[in-house]
Amino acid sequence: MMSMSCKDGNGAMMDNGKYVRYTPEQVEALERLYHECPKPSSLRRQQLIRECPILSNIEPKQIKVWFQNRRCREKQRKEASRLQTVNRKLSAMNKLLMEENDRLQKQVSHLVYENGCFRQHTQNTTLATKDTSCESVVTNGQHRLTPKHPPRDASPAGLLSIAEETLTEFLSKATGTAIEWVQMPGMKPGPDSIGIVAISHGCTGVAARACGLVALEPSRVVEILKDRPSWYRDCRAVDTLNVLPTANGGTIELLYMQLYAPTTLATARDFLLLRYTSVTEDGSLVICERSLNNTQNGPSIPSVPNFVRAEMLASGYLIRPCEGGGSIIHIVDHMNLEAWSVPEVLRPLYESSTVLAQKTTMMALRQLRQISLEVSQSGASNWGRRPAALRALSQRLSRGFNEALNGFTDEGWSLIANDGVDDVTIQVNSSPEKLMGLNLPFANRYPPVTNSVLCAKASMLLQNVPPALLLRFLREHRSEWADNNFDAYSAASVKLGPCSFAGSRIGNFGGQVILPLAHTIEHEEVLEVIKMEGIGHCPEDALMPRDMFLLQLCNGMDENAVGMSAELIFAPIDASFADDAPLLPSGFRIIPLDPIKDTSTPNRTLDLASALEIRGSGSKISNDRNIASGNSRSLMTMAFEFAFESHMQENVAAIARQYVRGIISSVQRVASALSPNTGPNVGLQFGAPEAHVLARWICRSYSCYLGVELLKCGGEGSEYILKSLWNHPDAIMCCSLKAMPVFTFANQAGLDMLETTLVALQDISLEKVLDEHGRKGLFAEFAQIMQQGFACLQGGVCSSSMGRPVSYERAVAWKVLNEEENAHCICFRFINWSFI
């Protein structure tokens, strides 16, 4: 074996101890070749020597050693760079933790002082209560009144005074003890964490604070954070009303900001803000903001229809340059969102500091970290798109969905009358701005066919279903809720040709191919393209194969993210997939309404794994039932957009209304099935007698017909039998005794083999899984199974629900008898199966 060491680029150590030195010209040529092909084969190295005359006096063996050394140096360089990055993060995190420790010590001292004052006040109050005079009573009552402050002066001098006051108040929240901060549930600081995140305890309104390190210069951080609509998905617009320079080199900006409402049951919010940007004595940059709700002698904006004026208390960003590059950033968000103006069921959204932290504070840090990662990994991503272009697409999807959900009249939306039931709201938009981009010129010279957009939307309350769990099901099992023919109609309206699609069935990823485009660095948002097979009907070709594409955005799929909403937003796109492709976003938003008490529960699956011990995770149903016993609630809001011809408005509205009602019914059925305590699969949940009975029937029938035990000895009782059957390494599945047998039960290995869940299992027929050879073999043995009770089947190939081929060494089929010795179902055991 050749021995070598990672020398510099000017030479290489051979196994005979001879050190070969190269000329600068040779090194330059080798470096150029290395960038073209870092690991050339033997034939390629000989070709390099022939093609490059300057290397003709070097032996192929020496070239091989040089490339080995070069790869070794590259690996060492990357490792050194990684370690330097980790060290810088740890140093910055250590600094943040030291600052946090100092702040906590100050807070302790402050609390001790307040405790002493409270004791003294209690003693004085005790003495004062002995005086029952009217004067004492009136005095005490007046002390409890909150004085109304007079209007503030909003002249330039007055605005500067407000700005300086806001700066002081913001810094006291960011680095001081003005607010009592507690660590946000589920957030632990570390070199790979997003930062140190805290929420307020016992203050006016809701507040959140975060500290983190980003690999961007302070000036770049300021530029990103000021562009709030680019990273804050709930921000509709920020208009600058006035800009005033200050004597210290800072700027005062007067802003008007609008925020989307997250659901159809709430009203949007707006703010009149003062933003003050300045530099502190230590060179840190500060951006602080607050509302201007009670001012005179300055600009004012009256109440805007369809908006509730909310209040932003002193908030902002403190950006400090970090040694070795990058920035340390402190973020404070403090708002009063006027929770009184929303229905009582929604008030937790507007009174929760955790929700504010997830939607606003942490979103700013995620955007900064994402951009810094993109800068360090510059280059094209999947589909030849740069990360900024992919972020722009996800932003367009999110913004379009929010626009459809809110339906502002100034964007051209108008409400049309319902059919007597208020469960679904229908709005229509015929404004040129909304239609711009939908009616692109057709290559085959057919005229545009749409001139209006319709949006059907609704909201529904869900019980005991985690948003992330339901979102995963909606994403992976579209056929459980979508009408593919209607989806195809919507897709055809924005395609570059007058084609309609006969929707192919798309369940369990079958018939649909997910092509991932990008993940955020926190893996909480996924942008992907779904390709679904279809058949287009065009005048020039009656049966021309076409594909249907959906651009899809998923976020909030982490069940352990406390207070995080889950979203599934999608839009039909043309196969050309241009960056400026017309988009009509539709989708779902699922918002948790109650705090989750236990955030340590691992991700649940959509099947019996939520009821049994999940392999590899150690999770048990007791944890999920603890969550369910708290009667957790969530709100699902859905909106679907369709382009149509204006003369068809009445018909399309009626169809869209029924379409959404059908989705509501489907979601209710799915949510009921996924709920730990309710639904059609309750018999298969842990502790239910039906599950234990079925497992006992399966094992008893197997032992009776085949003369051997299906499960290894090691325990007794129905609970042991059910768990052992569920965790059996072979795929075990039950089929109904019908003319078209469908699966009714499968253990974990069986679900893995079929790539499905118990909820969707009943939609899979045995005929679709087996290939032609397997179907013939089963039909030939069916009579034997019913007469003798079992049959051994030869190995073969079957298909999962996603269409992937699965091979198995052999299979056993047997008849499952119930307590009355009647045939209940047929059970299959696939032995040594694997994906091909």
C-alpha cells in the first residue's frame, strides 16, 4: 500500500522515500486539472499527461500521489474552516450567555428590592386599613386609577424626544430588566440553535426577545431587517410617510404598516409607527420602533376600514459587530394586538407571547441565518434556481394566499351572496392587477379564456389533532381530500394552452412525484414541485399526454415547535416553471389555539404507531393521550382560488362552494381518524378491545393452520400479543373477504412496505399491489386457502402505494377465524421483503 502525507502543493512523498518537487508551472496545471476532476481514474491520469506536455516528465504514479495529497489538503482546509466557524459561534454564544447571566443577576437584585418594597407596602397597607374614614377610601380608589396621558407633541423636536425615549426603553428590554423574560418552551441555546429565545411574563401586551449570531455584517443586517415585507409573511405593506435626519447622524422615519389577518374569523391589523435608526457609543447599530397613537402637531392616519389599529410598544433590533466577522443581534418585539376585537376562541393567538416569538421574532433570525447560509454557499440550487429566486417564489405563494384569505376591497375583491348557508365565503376579483400574468399569449394562437378570479374560503375548529400531524397527512395523501378533476380545471386556466386534464388518482404519493426545491436551514419550510400524470385534451390532439404541476410550500411540520402554525400552500404552474410564472395560491393554514403542555413528545405517525411503542423512538401512546386529554384545539382556515370566464360566475361559484364543503367533510373525517380518542380506527388504538381481539385471532389462526407460533414466546396477555404483532419484522396484512379485496389492517412493517398509513390503507386493493404473476398465483391458491386454511406462495414482486417495486422471498396466506369459527378475513405474511 502506498504511504503518503499531505504535503504542500509543490511536491509529493513517494513510498520509496523520494520527495518529488514540481515546478510552479506544473503545479498550476495540476491545480487547474484538479478543479475539473478532483479524483481522476488511472486512464484519466494517463490522458492528462498526454494532453498536457508540461506534465510529460512526471510518472502516472506521482500524479496519483499529488491528487491524493491535494484531496487531503482540501479536506483538512474544510475541516479547519468548519472548526473555526464552530469556535466563533461558541465564543459569540458564550458572550451572549455571559450577558444573559449578568441580566439575570440584575433581575434577581431587582426582584429582591421589589420584594422588600412589597413587604413594606403590605405593612403600611395593613395599618392604613384600620382607618375607615371616607377620605382614606377615596384616596385608595384614586390610587388604582390609570391616568390618561395627554397627547404627545409630534413636531420634529417632539419626535426626536419620543425617539430617544423609545431607544432608552428598547435597550432596557433588550439588555436590561424592564421586562421579566422566561425561556421559551422547547428552545435550548447551543452552537447549532437559532439563538436564545425568551418570552415575557406578566407584562402589558405580548413580548418576545431573541439573541443570536449571524454571519452578516451589521449594515447588511440593518438593510434586511428594515425590509420587513421580505421576511415577515404576515406583513402586507410598509409605507414611509416621512424621513427626518437627526443631528447625531441617525434617522427618524414615520411608517404606516399593515398586517394580514391569519384567518377569515379575524380582522387585519395596522400600525402608525416611529422608527429610529442610530449608532451607539460602542459602534452598535440600533433600530427601534413604537406606535404613534396619541400625538398632536404631526402626521396622523385615521382608522382604515377592515383594519384594527394595534399598538407597538418599544421594540427593535440591536446589532453589534462580532470579532472575526458577523454580527450579534438582539431582537425585541412588544405589541398590544387588541385581542378584544376578535372572537373569544381566537384570543389566545393575540394574547400569546409564544405565538409572537414564532411568527415575528424567530422569523427575523431565520431570514438572517438563511441569507448568510446562501452567501456562504453561493451557486445555483435545484432546477438551476438560485436560493434568492426560490425564496421569492415561496414569498409569492405565501403572500398570494394571505391576499386571497383577507380579500381586501382595495385589491378588487367583492363579496357575492351566499346560498343561504354562511359556512363558505365566496369573493370575486376582476381587477387588471389580479389578472395580470394569467392570460399569457398562447403559442398556438388560441385567445385568453379567463378574465376573473374566484376565491372560496372557510374556517373550521378541530379537536385533539396536532396541526403538524394533520398537515403531513394533507400533504402526503392528497386523494383523501382533493377533487382532481376540479384541480385540473384550475390548472388548465393558468397553463400556456387551452387544455383540461382528466385528473389521475393521487393517493399516498401514488401518481404524484415530489421534487424538492429548497429547505430552510431550520428544516421548517419546504418548497417543492409536485408532478402529477394527466391526460390533456387539445383540439389538435385528442389524447395528448400532459403532466400537471403544482408549486407547493409546506411549513410548520415540526410537532415540537410550540405555538407554530402549519401551512400547506400550492398553486398550479406551467411545465416551463418560469420565475415569473402566474400563481393562484390555494391551501390550508392550521393554527393551534391552546398551549401544548408537553413539548417533548416525538413526532407521531399517522397510524398505530401513535398507539403503540414506535420502533426507534420509544414513544408511547400515554404521552399523546395526555395531550388529547387536555382537549387541545386548533383552527383550520382554507382558501381556494380559481380563474374563470366572467359569464360563468354563478356556475363556478356554486361548484366552488360545493368543492370547499366537500373538503371540509373530508378534513373532518381525516381529523376524526387521526384523533387519539375518536374516529373510525378507534378499535385499532391501544387499549381498545377490538385491536386485541383481532391480534389474537390472527395469531391463533396462524398457529392452528400452520402448526407453529407466529410470535416468539416471551410474554402473555393481549397487550403483549398486539405489541409483538405490530413490531413483527415481517409485513403482516389483512384483507377483506370481498369480490375486490382491500386491506383492512397492517402492522408497522406492512405499512412501511406499502408506504401508506392505516387511515389510507382501506383505499388500497390487493389487486393493485400484486403484479400479474402474484395475482395468478393467489387466485390459483385461493380455493386451498378457504378449504385448508392456508397456502404458501412463491416469492415475487409487488408494488407499494407509491408504485415502487418490492421484492419478497416468500409469502404465507391464511384464513383468520373469529370466535364463532367463521372466516373474518385473509392474512398475508411477506417474508424478507425489500425495495428494489
